Amino acid sequence: MNKKLLLALIALFACAASINAQGRRGLRINEVMIANDSSIVDDYGQRSAWVELFNSTFAPLEISSVFITDDPANPTKYPVPIGDVNTKIPKRQHVVFWADGNPTKGTFHMNFILVPGKDNWIGIYDADGKTLIDEVTVPASLKANQSYARTSENQLQPGADAWEIRDRWTENPVTPSSSNKIKDTNDKVDMFAARDENGFGMTVMAMGIVFSALLLLSVCFYIISKIGERASKINKAKAHNITLAATDKESHPSHDSGEEIAAIVLALHEHLNTHDTENTVLTINKVKRAYSPWSSKIYNMREMPRR
């Protein structure tokens, strides 16, 4: 028995590890800045190169067991520390790591730096230190305060080539810790507003949903009442020592009407003399109240000034 339980626990942990490993496949390098002169600052007020990671899945993703590196020959260069609750990235959200070479500053400060004016390779490896999750090569042409970002965050293929250089003065600005495509409008809402200027279609849809829900509720209540009536007939047939299946429909006992139920209740009342009896005993209990300065007389009387 203990061996079976142990095997079941091992299989459970193996499945959990496999699911978590599959989830980490959705971790993506989303945006990189090499020369940070006027962009965001870290929690120490310092500006340095940064790497933005994106959870492309639709579930929270724990990244405390992955490795981030700038050297393909050293895939385990910076292990993301274990035990920090902030390493759990919510679904479709971002996190920024600082390439400042000071890992003692915290979890999100890596032990390597990115050098401007040269190609910088960045890779993410899985917990085994061998499986490459994602990689990108930032071109040397990247200028100060420019970032190298994905054109679309919906790209799920690692190492995709759909990247672009971004600048704070362009239509697609630098977007650390946020989506690369910042939308100020909703295309579906705009299309609906253009096709239904007076809101007549919205009104019809709303009223249709309400009346459909009411119709569905009425059907549910009708079905429930029929089920209750059927159960009542079965119980009444058992009381008469008959079965509904063995007798024809005309011989089935009818469901008790409201008048019959009222007569039964009245007979029980007359026979058993059962009724609600009010308690006529008045009880006064002493209630202890905590002292409050608002009820003290010394605060309600004006003191005469000393002469």
C-alpha cells in the first residue's frame, strides 16, 4: 500500500513538473534596451540596460528556475533566485530584469552587463540549463534610449525575427513593463458605434438577453415543479402499496391539492393542539459596558478658571 502511495506521489510531482516546464515554454524576451540614458530607473534610482520578459501564456508563470545569459557557452550564467514571490508573472504580463552586473541588489539585477555598440546575444534557458526557451540578438546599430522589441506579442515561436527598433519619439515608443501595442481604442466598440449610431441594436440585444434569461428561468421552474409533483405521486403510491408502473394512468393517485394540505394541517392543529407559544417571561440582564470618556460627567461640566 505504501509503495503504491509513493508511486502515485512521484507520478503527481512528475506531472506537475512537466506542466510547469511546458508553461515556461511560453516565456519570451519581449524588449531590450542596451544604452539607457533617459529611460526608466531601477529601484535604486539608477539607469542601466534592461531586458523585458513576457508571459505569453494565459496562466501565471513561475520563472524562479530559469537561467538568463548573454553567453551561449555559459547557459546558466544568471539563475533567477528561488523564493521571491515577484518571480511569478501573471498571465500576459511583463517583468523587467536589469543588466547592471550587480546581482546583490536583488532578484531582478543580473550578474552581467550589455555593451553598447556591439551585437548583444541574450538567451533564456530552462531549469535543466540545456533547453533554450528563447533568444534574441540585439544589433549594434541600436542607439542610446532606443529599444529592440517584438512587433507583436502574439508570436509564440521562440527566436522569431519580427523585431523592430523603437524610439521614444516614434509612433511605437519604448514600452518597458507594458504591452508593445498600447491601444487607446477598441476596434469592436468603434465598429459597433459606427453601425448602430442610435443604440437601437444595443437595446434590442439587451432586452433579448433579459427576456431569454426570464424564459429560461420559467422553464427551469416548470421542470422542477413537475419533478416535485412526480416525486409526490410516487410517495403517495407507496403509501397505498401500489406502483405507478403496474397501474394505468387513470388509477394513479392524484397530487395533493392546496385545500387538502390545509385540511391536514388544521386537523393536526386541532388534534395535537400545536401552535406557537410566545414566551411571556421578561428577563432583564445586566450589561457591562466599557468605560467611555464621552459618557463621563467630568468632560461635560465646564471647569471654572483658576484665579
